[in-house]
Amino acid sequence: MINIAILSVVLLAALAVGVLLRRREGRVRAANVNANEMSDSTRAELLADVGVTGSGPAVLHFSADWCGPCSAVRRVVANVTEQLARSPQPPLDIEVDVDAEPALARELNVLSLPTTFVFDSAGRERFRISGVPKAMDLHSALEPLTVAA
């Protein structure tokens, strides 16, 4: 009887942890812009090497061949950037293979896949998304960055 009670408590705790982790997935979280200034030359160089040059807003998403959800992110980002393609500053869609760019993944503290970043036209990290973003949320975060300054 005690074993069943212990098993029940463990299962409920695991369920609660799973629900809490799932709530964060796909959410667009604002980055601390001051902490992510492009003053660090290593970071700026790594980002420039993949195409985040600060010449316009960019959506940078890390993926890998072995990552199943990354194909969903690819579709969402492509759809949103296509919708904003006629903006004064259209966003770039940049996909980076985490296995090909481990230094950049470390620099941006990518701990899981898929992970997506939104950079403004000055090259500053504005948003971070772990998991598959919702198209409406990504569009809402990205649209103000596409307006000419």
C-alpha cells in the first residue's frame, strides 16, 4: 500500500514538472537588450559569420538533422518572414546547424533544440524562443522591428 502511495506522489510530481516545462515551450521571451549589446567582438564576429550583421532584423534559429521539431520551426519562421517580406526592413531568415556552429551555440547559451532568436536592425538580441514558436507570437515580436527607423 505504501508503495502505491509513493508511486502516486512521484507520478503527480512528474506530471506537474512536465506541465510547467511545457508551458514555457514556444513562448517568445524578451531578452535583456542592455546585457546583449554587440560590444563583445567574439559574439559579433560569430553572428556576422552566419549572417546577423545588424543591417536589418533577423530571425536566427538553431536546428540539426536529428531534430524533429526543427522542421516545424523552419515552416513557422519561413511563413512569418514571408509575410513581412514587403516591410521597409524585411527580416532575414537564418537557420544554423548547431553541429556546424558549436561556438555560436555556446556563445548564445543554446541548451536545447529548437531555439530561435530575434535580432533587431542594430544586431541586438531582442527575443528568445525555446521550442516551436507560435506564428502569431513570432509575427507580433518581429513586426515592430521591420519598420524603418
